[in-house]
Amino acid sequence: MAKPSSLETRDRILTAANKLFYGEGIRAVSVDAIAEKAGLTKRTLYYHFKSKDDLIEAYLISRDQPNLAAFAQWFDEAEGPVSAKTQVIFQRVAENARHPKWKGCGFLRTVAELANMPGHPAVAVGARHKKKFELWLAEAYAKAGIQQAQDLARAVTLLMDGAFSAMLTHRDPQYAEDAGAAAYRLVELACASS
Amino acid sequence: MAKPSSLETRDRILTAANKLFYGEGIRAVSVDAIAEKAGLTKRTLYYHFKSKDDLIEAYLISRDQPNLAAFAQWFDEAEGPVSAKTQVIFQRVAENARHPKWKGCGFLRTVAELANMPGHPAVAVGARHKKKFELWLAEAYAKAGIQQAQDLARAVTLLMDGAFSAMLTHRDPQYAEDAGAAAYRLVELACASS
DNA sequence: TCAAGTAAACTCACTAGGTAGTATACATGG
DNA sequence: CCATGTATACTACCTAGTGAGTTTACTTGA
């Protein structure tokens, strides 16, 4: 069967790809650089991934569940009404954005960089990730008895993507705080009419 | 002085850079490709621009005023209260996004692609452009007698950036329509408390 | 028990083409 | 004549991807 190191090697490549793709961008990072960071040769990398595009897709897939889980945990841990719980998500995102290595939302940045390849599998992964986030929010709002849960989830998701973009543009976490305040108002408004 | 064709040549290069950088992305486009599209040699391009980075910056600078002017025109032409005028901007953006060549906001995409170079002059141009948009909105809201004009302009700008990101991700103009509806609600809310 | 076989996992050296940027020379209008 | 503008041809290096061969771990037959 497979060597015991096989899965471990694939993970090492993915970890290196994560750091480099997120830190430097997709097209700015060469396959050679990833192989070197992973401590193996390019030929070995191509044994585990059939192309650079394949590796880009795998990079985003590896971030999908962890990111969604973090949002859900922040929301669940927060006290108070859904409006406040929503706002907490934005506050946590703002906190994360203070780390020096923070470089925006990896999904949005990858989609933006691959805008000239709409059919790229990684773009589809990014779109699905954002859809999942919105759907999860909509379900949370529906459980809280909000009538227009879908519309509200859509608006909050738009504010979140706007916050990611603005924080990256201006390098200022305040934008996520302000987006959170706007989201709070919209949730309160929806609650009032429910 | 310069040959009469000099300014024209610079413009030809800038036009080619515009189409290629916006259509394909920054790092995906080579200086050779821009020179070829402009119908001249790379050496001539380097006579007018000192580096690729310089050309990237010039590309964004050339889009700054036209974009802001379009937003202002859409807003001024629209009928009704500021809430409706705000919503119209989003509707116009959604219309534009239906063009096959639409590839998102050139400023946001450039900033996202150059996220690993925070000091890049083009990133600064992108940040200034977004600040100008927000400031223009804040002034329009203040003129309309809204108390929290700045907060409101910030929220609407966040929704706009979110709309750009989501439309690019999902290739669906509906996201701008929904962002416009949310913006409408926030403006109405601010008007009510003024 | 242990040598031979096998397939997975891996490396070295390479191809063919693209990259930003430049040294040098030629043209052309004032 | 001479400054501005343009082109040819080049450097030095990086790019994704591959052909061919080697090492490793495990299986299997005697």
C-alpha cells in the first residue's frame, strides 16, 4: 500500500501552499516556491497534485470548513439577541485583522485574482463557501423567528464581504466594526417587523 | 518639445493597460502584452513609464475620476429622496455588471492582488479612491440634512464593496440589487432619526 | 525466514517558453 | 545639430510541467 508518509507529505504541501498563496497571492507564488517551503522537490509535488490549478483549489477547500466553524463558534458563544450575536462576528473578524499576517479574505482575494477565469474550480469553491456562510446565517435568523431571514442574511453577508474588502484596502479594522454596527441595525429592524 | 504623437502614444499605452489589467489581472498581464496591444515595442513603453509598477499606478489613477463622476451622475439624475437616489446607484452598478466584459471593481481587484505589497503606490490610489467615494456620499447625506451622515456613508460604502465582491464571486447582479435594498433601509432609518 | 517482486513515493535534470528590464542605435522634427 | 521618441536585439532569470530513473516499505512464494 501507500507509504505511511504519503498523507503527511500531502499535508505538508498543502500547509506550505496555504501560507504562500494566502500571504503572497496566487500568481505571485510559484510551484517551485511551494515545493521548497514544503521541503521537497517540485516533481514530488506534482505526484500529489496534478497541476498548480489543482493545488489552488485544494488550498481553498482546506480553508472552507475551518472558516465556517470559526464564524459559527463566535456566533454561538456570544450572549444576547441575534443582533448582538451578529455584531460579535464582525468584532471577532476585526480582531483577527489586527494580526500582522492578516491579508484579507483568502476566498475573495483568490476569486478576484482569478476573475479572468470564471470557470476555474477554485472560483467555484470560493462561491460555494460564501453561499454556505449566507445559508448558515439565514438558518440562524429563521430559528430566531425572523420573518425575512434570507434577505437579512444576504444583507449581513454583503456587509461582511464589504468589511473584508475595506479592511484590506485601508488596513484598518474599524471598517469591520462599522459594518458590524450597520448589521446590528439591520437585524434589529428585521426583528421589529417580525 | 515632444513629438506631437507623444501624448497620444502615452494614452495608447494607458488604454491598452486598462483593458488588459482590468480584463486579465495585474500579474497575469506582461509588459510585452501591453506593448503589443498598444501597437509599439516594449522599449517605447519603458520610455513613457519607468516600470510596470508605475504603469499599474497610472492605470488606477486614470480610472479614479471617471468612476466617481459616473456615481455622482447616477445619484444626481435619480428622482426622489436620498434613500431612493442611493438605491439607484446600486441598480446602475448591477446594470453595468451585466456586460460580458465586467470583471468587478478594478480598484478592489488590484488591491486584493497586491495585498502582499501594502506600500505599493497603486494600493494607495485604490484606498484614496474608496475614501473619495465615501466622502462624496457623506457630503450628499449631510446636504440632505441627515445627522449621522458619515456613519451612513460608511455603511453604504461597505455595502457597495460587498456588492462588487459578491457579484464577482457569484457572477450575479442580484447581489447589487439586494445591497441597494439594504442601503435604502439604512438611509431611511437615518432619515427617520434626523 | 528471507530473497525477489511490486508499486508507491520520491529526486535530478531538463524542456520550452515567458518575465521585467536594458544597451545600443536609428529616426525625425525644430 | 540635437532632444525626443522609437525600434531591434539582448540579458539574466523565472515559469509550469515532464522524462527517466531511484529509494522505500511492504507483499509473497519457497
